[in-house]
Amino acid sequence: MSNRLKALLYYVLTRLLLAPLMLWTIASLVFLLMRATPGDPVDAILGPRAPTAVKDALREQLGLSGSLWDQYLHYLNNLIHFDLGTSLTTRGQATWEIIQSFFPATAELAIYSMVVAASIGLGVGILAAVKADTGWDLGGRLFGIITYSLPLFWIGMLLQLTLSVQLGWFPIGTRFPATLPPPDAITGLYTLDALLQGNWHQFITSCHYLILPAFSLGIVLSGIFERIVRVSLQETLRSDYVEAAIARGINSRSVLINHALKNAMIPVVTILGLTFAAVLGGAVLTEVTFSWPGLANRLFRALVGRDYPVVQGIVVFFAAIVVTISIAIDIINAWIDPRIRY
């Protein structure tokens, strides 16, 4: 086993050992923040005018009557046993069931949004880098600044008003028409399930409902990729080994693909992975704007309803995804660039 591989394995093992500590920190913070913010889940369920005796009985039933320390220890004990608790507002429904039910919609939206963001951002960024100090470069810079600055909820509502309300090209919201049966659940991703079942009508319908929310989220994220790709690729194209390759008479297309682009993609892969992880947990505005039945939308409803177990469980679930993806990114970067050492 080479020294580089040993160093990589040591780094991965260290990150895996630190992952529980990171998740514990996040779980503790969300536990304390939920109880520090104004509002009472009992009031959210019964209303503020309910009798005190009824409120006390419900608080006892929900396990909220004990001290904060007792509640915290009970929460950690459940978390160690992979028990995320039961919803306070949806009686009898476990948090894991909520995650399994709503996460596929969020994953599908995140995947297609990243496809849009990467396609547009990488294309514009590469063109701006290759055409440095020209109108294309200026246009790429303006594109990155404008799209990165767009408020996500505003671009979503603007597309709804123009393409849905005025032109009627796309549905204004939700994931699938209520008048049609959705694809049979295999993966939970409607587009993929429709393809696996060979139902092209369901696939086209799923895409039709997915285009606007995915484009809204993707166009905002594309500015991030454009800026990273343009700066990284321009710096790589000015490096000595690229100039040496051009001096040897190597085709400019080959230099761009085989020499410059591969090395410039290292920070892009990092941003791509971390952005995808952030999109999974941060698509609340898009899902709420388009009434998309995803896990981020469900998290928003749980926050409004003061549903402690659901909020805590979803946040910890998203945190675990971020930790996993960050470790995977480091491994991918080491595979792309053998010069990286750990």
C-alpha cells in the first residue's frame, strides 16, 4: 500500500470518527434553539385558550413536562438508537416515516436543479475563461453577479406569474396533477419511476411539473459555478505547464480538456458537492413557493407548528448528508489530482 493511500485512509477514518461529534453538536444546538425560540407546541396543537389542565395532560403525554435536562437526555438516548421520535402534530407518525415520505421529492428537485446549475454555470464559465478580456468575459461576469444576487423567492414568483399565470405553459405549483395517479413508488423519484415502468406520459408530466422549480433554483445556483469555473480556469490557462503544452504545438482543444480543465475542476467539484448538500436542506423557499411536497417544505411546516421531534430529526438527517458528501468530495478530489496530500 502506497504512502499516499495510507494517508488518505487515515484521513477518511479520522473524519468518520469525528462525524458523530459533529452530529452531536448539531443535534444539541437544534434541541436548544427550538426550546429557546418563542412558542409552545401544546399551544400550537390545542390553541392558547385551552384549559390549563388539558394543556398539562397533553404536555405530559408528549414528554414535555420534565426538565430541560431530562428531555435532552431522553432525546440523546433515542438518537443513539436511531430513533428520531414521533411527530407532535401528526399523531403516531414517526419522524423516519416523514423523512422517507417527503425526502424523494426534495432529492429529485435538488438533482435536476444541480443539472441546470452545472450545465449553465459550467458552460458560461468555460466560455468566459477561454475568451478572457473580451465581451464574452464581461458577459460571464455580469451573469455570475446577477444570478448570484437574485432572491430565490422572487425569481420563483416571477416565473410563476409569466410562464404559468400569463402564458399558461407550466403548472403554477405542486409535483403531479391531482387528477392523475402518480408513478408507482420504486425510488420515490417520479421521473425515474416513470422511466423504469416505461410510462412516457407520466414521465413527461413529471418533467412538466418539475421544470419551473428546478430552473428557478438552478439559475440562482449557476452564478456560483460560473464564478468558480471562470476564475479557476483562467488561472490554470496562465500556468507554466499549459503554456509549455501550447509551445509544443499541442492542439488548443486538447490543452483545454486534458490539461487545463481537469485541474480547474478541483474547486468546482468541491463547490458542486457542498452546494448539492446545501440544496437538499435549503430548498425551503423554492418548495414553499411552488407548493413542492418535499422534506424542506415539511420542515417549514414543522417549524411553524413547533413540532420539536420532526424539526430535530430532519435537521440531523440533513446534517448527516452534508458530512457524508464532504468526505466523498475529499476522496474524489484526491482521485482527480494525485498531487493532493492528506
